[in-house]
Amino acid sequence: MRIHFVELKEPACHLVDTFNRWENDPELIPLTRPNQNQSELEKRSLMTLEDLQENLAHHYTYLIYVNEQLVGSMNYMVDPEHLYKKEPGTAWIGITIGEPEARGKGAGYKAIRFLEKQIKTKGLDRIELGVFEFNFPAQKLYKNLGYKEIGRIPDFTYWQGQMWEDIRMEKYMDEI
């Protein structure tokens, strides 16, 4: 299995279609975006080419390929408002393994390692992320990569009839 990454610099219609499929996948929705109730969980959205262009203005985005098949994306932004710990020089990261056959096979691990190296080359000092309390595979991945819990935000997202916490984790670049 060959895993590689490509920086996304220009939006493309086929990518918008793929991102929309992932964004509206009922299995991924609870894992990738916070929802306040059942109706938000069931809501579907459509990204446009212009939306993707706007997103690229604020995010460093990379595509994840396994054996030449696009299976996911990852990104980071620098010093966003929603950081739990407001330390300048912090990258906020996000990752989606959109294709089910690529999950649990090491693509996420390699992708985060790659993203950490990209962030380090930008001279940033710290990475922060959020993972929903019920997403045990992602928590295990981040812990295995050396991320440490720094706090929890209660009643952050709705899933399976109840509200769940968002666990915030961090890692400093000198640990990479």
C-alpha cells in the first residue's frame, strides 16, 4: 500500500464533488463536524468551487492518496479563534479519511506525521486539535502520536441521542 500526499493549491470541480460526498456521508458527519441536535446531524450541505477557493485562503490543505486513489484530506490553519489554549504560533489540524476502505490501515497515522513535518517547516511551535469524546479510534491515534489532553468542552456535539464533549489535545514541535 503506497500512501502519498499532495498539497492542494487550486480548487477543482472533481475535488468539490468528492468533498461534498464526504461531508454528507452519514457515517462521517458525526465525526467531522459538531452538531447541536438531530436536525443539524441530518442536515446536508453543498460546497461550491468558490467555497473551496475561500477555504484554501485560510487553510493549508493536503490530499491523501492510497495507491493513486484519493481517500482523504487534511489541513491546518494558524492561530484560529477557536483554540482552547491561545498560544501564538499554533497550528489547528483536521483530517478526514473519506473512503471507508482506507480507514484503520495506517493512512491517518502517516498523514498526521506528514502534516506535523509541514507545520514544523513553517516554524510553528505547537499543534492543537479537537476530537469528539465518542471517537475512540481517533483518540487512540492521537495518543499514539504523542498528543496530550489539555481540556474538554462540555455539550459540544450531539450524537446518538445525547450531547458529547470535545476533547482538546496538543503537541509541541520539540516533541516531533
